[in-house]
Amino acid sequence: MRHLSTKLLAGTIAGSLLVAAAAAQADRSDWPANFTVGTASQGGTYFVYGSGWANLIADELDVSGGGEVTGGPTQNLALVHTGDIALGLTTMGPAAEAAAGESPLAPGIPMDNVCALFPMYETPFSITALSNSGITSISEIPDGARIGFGPSASTSDTYFPAILEELGVDFQRRNGGWTDLGGQLQDGLLDVIAFAAGIPIPAVSQLEVQTNVNIIEFTEEEQAQVLEAFPVAAFQIPASTYNTLEEDARAVSMWNFAIAGCDVSESFIYEVTKLTMENNDKMRNVHRSAETSIPENIVHNSVLPFHPGAVRWYEENGYEIADDLKL
């Protein structure tokens, strides 16, 4: 009788495992067969962060996927909205414009199929010049300076020219990937690069290895003027970020969030959010800026609705999502 009970117990356990396995398989039935994360140009933090995050998802959730070079936050919003990519990275300034139908890529069309997943990091706006240029402050940037603003329609290209115009800088505008612009700066084809990217910026770190650079901070007055005129926050670039810095550098910043199409599988996004929010050590291995990729920072999104899959994870773990940020 005992032998029979053991058999029955074994059968019950086996049956339960089969049911659980079937449920898990059914749970994935609406998952995408593969996915793409929209990043930005090579040499920028978005590319490193987004590609590393995509690899983490692919490895841990056993779904084929990877990062893709794009024009950055503004284009990522459009690609996610149209369903050309499932996931992307963006900044709150361009996100607010897209939600209001004011995206330069689709004026008059509110991008309402874009949902927030989780906070990434703040994007500081920082300026770099070669030391031999003699440029050590924004006021010393000469009239007609050739300034690289990153990829066309990126956060940097959208906001930094306007910021420098607000501060009275006269310049010639140049666009390109961060790595390419870094090479142009080193070759004397540019006078300044105006970066809006998570720190440390790979292109700046590379420049430091190859030549001497000046990382130019905002004065207190310049920072206050920019805070008044644009949707940015005060920021300090820690001296430990770059070998060149001897003390913290004053700057301004915008928050970045990962995004997904609102119609992407809820169970898939739940697992993506769970994986990301519960493994900050692995995210920091992707890029050290991910130390702020933690659920407490969801408060910095007041623009995009959170994806239902992300909402489920947050609420299960005690984080409140405002009703007006739910679908």
C-alpha cells in the first residue's frame, strides 16, 4: 500500500510539473518570436546600455533579440509607436513632445502606442573640446565654432543647439554618431562636441586615452538660465567619471526611460521588467549608469503611461503607479 502511495505521489508530482510546464508555455504563446531594442549611434551610452540590456533579455528569457543603431530617442519613439521595434530607449523631453503630437518626425500625430517600462539614468548635457583649443568655458566658444551635436533629431541635437543659443553662442551645426564626431574633434574638423548622453560617455573616455581634452562646465548663472528656459534639472558630473576632471562639473540633465509598444505582450513585458528591476547588479555590468535603473526612480516619469506588464510588477512589489499613468 505504501508502495502504491509512493507511485501515486510520484504521478501527482509529475502531473503537476506537466501542468506547470504547459502553463509556462501557454504564458509565452503571445510573446514575440524575436525583439529589437532601439538604441542610438555607436560610441554613445544608449548603444552600450541598450545592446547590453537586449543581450541580458535574450540570454535570461531565451528569446532572440538585440540592440539596433538608430537616430536616438526621437526616432525610437516613432519606431516603437509604429511597431517597427518592440523596445527602445528615450528621454523625457522628446517623449513629452511625441505624446503631445509635437514630434519633429510626425508633427500633429500623438504617439499613443508608446508605454514606459523603467527608469534608466539621467542624461547630462556636457561639452568637450581639445585642450589645445584654449576653450575652457562656454563663453570662450568662438563665434562660428563648428559644434557636433550628435545624430540628427537626437535629444542632444534637439535641445543642445537651443541651449547654446539661449547662452549666446554662435555656431555652425554638425551632426553624426558620437564616435565619428570624436574622430572629427581629434582631427581638427570640429571645435567642440556638445554631448547629451549617459556618463561616462564612451567617446569621451576614448578621447581621454588618445589626447588631452577639456570638459567644460556650466557656470552657476548659465545653469540657472538654462533651468529657467528648458525642461531640465540641475546635475553634477562626478569628478570620478573622467580622468580629466579634478572636481565635480556643473551641468543640466534629463531622465531617460526604457519604452515598449503598448500592444506588446503583457506577460513578456512583465518578465522583462521583473528581470531588469530585480537584477541591478547585472544591469550595472552592462553600464555603470544603470545604478539608477531602480524602481524608486519611476517617479521621474509623468509623461508616458506605464505598460500594463510593468504596472503589474511594480504593484506586486509595493510601488504605486498613478491612475493617470495606467492604460
